[in-house]
Amino acid sequence: MLNAASELEFSNQTSSEEISQLSSLELSSREKSSSCSAEKPGYPDFIYVMAANIFQGIRFEKSPEKVLIKYGNEPLPSSPESEDESFQRLSYELAFSALKYQDILESILIDSYIFPSTTIPDHLSSLIIVMLYDFQDRKFQARLLSDNEDSISEVQEVENLLHSFKTKLAASLARCRIKHDALSIYHILPETVRKQELRASTLPLYAWVNTCKVSPEEVYSNLKKKGYHKVKSVLHIDDKVFAVDKHCYDVLIFPSHLKNDLLSIDLFKDYKLIFQDKSRSLAVHSVKALLNMDDDILMVNTGSWYTVAHMSVLTNNNTSKIFVCGVESQAKDPDLKNLFTKMGCKNIEILHETFINIESKDHRLQKVKVILLLPRCSGLGVSNPVEFILNEHEDTDLLKDFSQGRISEDKLHVLAQQQYEQLTHAMKFTKAQAVVYCTCSVYPEENEAIVKKALEFQDPGIKVQPYSGTHLRQCL
């Protein structure tokens, strides 16, 4: 068996020079952010509403005796823009920021006497929290509004309220910082969360080449025409550069600040380049290394459909078939088939049964030689929680764990038990020659401990094989 558990953290082998460069980039980024924070324009009204509805669903609920601010149960009316991916990302990022600072923001609202002195209805409390976070992030400066923007009455009401308490809110924030001896509210966050934000601010972007539609050389040429230069390292933070990943030959690396520019390039619009966390590319490449030309693959808990597509692209020249289990809703089939067709993927078969309910003797799976198991996990190894939630279709409730930088023992135990059940079930497929087990967790309980426990109840001849002869602990 092959354990490709992907722990997304800085490699112990990372050179001191790279660490120094990353740290300087992070400091530079914060200095730039600080210097232009007064010029932040704010968001359109509908973004605040979307963020408020997300926050309402993920906020921390306190015991009745500790409740000082009441939140309603009714969501605010959504707009057509809520289906747009870029707007969803902005909304989740704003809601997640508000969640990280929920206690501080609530304290500021109470200390400044907005609560309970005002008569704002409870169902607007979530909107007040997300708008207050953005207001203080703009140094309490007014929003820059466009002339053609549609206004939303609830947003205007909350904005007028916050502006009328502007001086008191700023004073309350200052008292909060003095109390915690902090330069900013960022420094009040738990150290684990701050380290996570440090990684997110310095780590590059990863995108894989869809070789069903374009060759790597064509991609390089196209990028060059757009002003990009191929280099060995992407630590050139101010340059339009890219590099080829040293572990996955079809994965390109870009500086993180280039994402908006890259999204406007046809390569991404036409599914020729796909943004995805490197952990998923590493998983499918691990499977590819174990395959013969006509071996089939069984994928479990895939999360993002791009992972399935990448596996299909890598086996495009084989006669391999990729079985994807756990797609319980048949209503998704047309959309998935349409996506795979656009990406040029032809060897994918969707199974609607959950993995645990599929028998090892299932006649469809007798040529399966490798099982790729991507179990649900804590995900605390990822650098960008919002991207993880959106791209991997994960439960938004995970943002609570991300905001604290840890997971409860009870939840960790539940996840580990599910992972153990799936891994031992995979090992019942005796015709399969390997199981690739990949998580985005930093906890041994979800990685080495699970594999060791599963192996204890199996044939003594079955053992863990390291990936490519080394145990990878990369900053993905």
C-alpha cells in the first residue's frame, strides 16, 4: 500500500534562504497592505448580504447566559450575483474574516453601546458583524461607491448606523488593542491561525496543464505572449513569472498575487490550465506511477471534480477506466458529463453508491488495480481555507475549525473512525494492488496512525510504501 498523506506545511528541508525570502515577502505584503488600507474601496452591497448569510450559518453560538448579541434565524434575500464564483469567493473570505474576529467584533459593538441601545432587528446582526469588520479594515473610512451600483436597504441602514458610531467604534477598537497589548487585531488571533495566514500570504498558486486540450509547450508559448517568463523559482514576487513543479511535470507554479490576471487569460477560461492545490495533483500522479496501460482506477471522496478530470487526463493514452463512487444525486450527472466533455475527459464512469456499500466482488471493478482514497479530514494542513471549501465542496462548518486553528477531540475521533472504515474497506479489494491514501491534515491521527491501525488487521505482507522513495512533507 502507498500512503500519500499530504501534510501541507513548510518542509523541514526548506533552506534558511527560502525561509528568509518568504518572511521578507510576507512583511513586504503587510507593509503594502498597511500603507494602502485607507484606500480600500469596500464591497458592493450584495457582497455584504452574501457574506452575512454565510456568517449566519457558521458563527459560533454561545450558551444562553453568555449571549449579549442576538442573531435572527432568517437569511437576507439573495441576489442573482450569488451564483458567480468570484463573488462567492469574496463573500466567503469576508465571512471567514468576520468569524475569526467574532468575539472581538461583538465586544466592540457592546463597548461602543451600539448594543443594546439601538433598535436594529436581530436578523441584521450578522450583517452588522461583517460590515463592522470591513469598516475597521478600511480604518473607518467611507466606502467608494460606483454610480451604477444597486443599493440594498438593509446594507444602507447598517452602514448609516456604523458611521453614526464611528468615533466610539474607533475608540473601542483602540481600547481592545491596548488590553491585548497588540499592534492590531490581527495580533490577537491564535498563533496557529496567524501562521496559517503567513503561509497563505507567501505560498504560490498551482495549476495543472490539461494535456487533452493543449501541450505544455503551447502553454509556455501562450504565457510568454502574455508577458510571463519561465524561471526556476517563483519567489520573484513582483514579476510575471512561472515555474514547472519538480514533483508533478504537468503542474505550473505562479506567484499568488497574479491570480486575477491569470483568470482573465483564455488558457484558464478554456479549461487548458486548471487552478488546484498541489496535494490533489500529487495524489493523482501517485496513482499514475502505479498503473499499467489497461488498469482501472477507483476514486473515493474526490471532493473537486477537477481531481477526477486530472486523473482522466493523465490516463488519456491508456485504456484505463476511472470509476468515481459516492455521487448520490443522479441530478448532477448532466452537469458533470458536460464539465468532463468540455475538459476532453472520456474515460470516467460515475457510480451512485457510497464506497462502503460497494462490494469488493462488484463485477464492474474487477480490473481496478489502484484505489485513490481522499477521505474527509480536518483539512487543517491547507493554507487557504476558503479555496479549500469552495474547490473541494467541503462543509462550510469547517471554517469554524480553521478560525481557531484546531479541531475538537470529538470531531477528530469521528473523522479518524470514518477514515479507518474506508481504508480497511479499500483493503478488502484483493485484486487491487495499491491504495493511495491522501489527506490535507497535519494530525498523525488522520495519517500515520490510521494507516498503521489498518495494517494491523491485514495480511502481514501488505505494507506502506513511501512516495518515490521519500516521505514528502512539502509546502503545497
